[in-house]
Amino acid sequence: MAKDFLDELSKTAQSLTEKVSSVYESSKLRSKIAAEENEAVKLMAEIGKIVYARFVEGQETDSEFQELCEGISGHKKAVDELKAAAAGKKGLKICPACEKEIDKDAMFCPYCGTPVPNPEPAEEEVMTDEAEDGTAEEDACEVKEAVEVTEENEEPACEEAEDTDKVEEAVYEEAEEAIETAPETAEPSEE
């Protein structure tokens, strides 16, 4: 009886060892597959960078690539504008060469030495100056309404506008936060 028990125990241990080995080998293969797929994605991204660099240099590209490159340029422009706006909120500006944040009054970038012109006042600053006679809550509501009107009137430039959706969502959140944090009874500013 003890011999049967030991034989059964030995078979079970051997079966478990084989299963663990199989799982381990499968895991190693999945890891290798993922590594190969990641390398393929990196190479595809490099191809895309080469095609986009040629587009930026003005070289002729296929019409399929032309549309994608124009989309990339649009997103890059939007990112640059958003970075400039974010830097402006902190009293800074962006160096056009190295893209680092620098003091808004700097004539040259302290990081790369590039001459940096002073930015023109943004439309938002002009609008803020004109709207000083309202309360903070009213100002936040106006911003939210402006975003909604813009959203209703705009036609998407391409189907893959996920970044734009994220920006709009962030604007809505900021507007709602401004409304919530506005004092209940804000005093009108003096004209």
C-alpha cells in the first residue's frame, strides 16, 4: 500500500514538473514573441520618421504619406501652441530651437544660445482684459460656452483625433473646476 502511494506521488510530481516546464517554455516563447513584435513596431516608427523627415524637407511623397504627414504636422503645431500657452501661464516662453521653457523676457535661450523673440500677446489675454467687468464664474461660463460653440462648428480634420479630444476634455474640466471654485458672491471689479 505504501508502495502504491509513493508511486502515485511520484507520478503526480512528475506530471506537475512537466506542466511547470510547459508553462515556463510557453512563457519564454510569449516573451520572445512580444520582444520581436516590439522591435517590429520600433522599425515601423523609424520608417515613419524617415518619411516624415522627407516631407518636412519638401521632398516628394506618395499621396497616402502626404495626408498622414500633414496630420502629423497639424498635431505637432497644436502641441507647440499648447506648450507655449502652458509656458505663458507660468510666465515663461518656449525656445524655438531646443524647446525648453525660458524666462519670458529672455532675448537669448540660456540653454542653446538661440535668439528668442518675445511672443505676441495671445487672444486669450486680450479677451481677459476686456472681460474684467464680469465675475469669475461668468468668465468661466463664457470660456466653456466658447469651447462648446467651437466644438459644434468644427469638422474633424481626420478620424484619428484622439489628442484633440483629450485637449477638449481638459478644457472642459478646467472650466468646470473654475466654476466650482468661483466664489458664490463675487464682487464686480471696478471699471
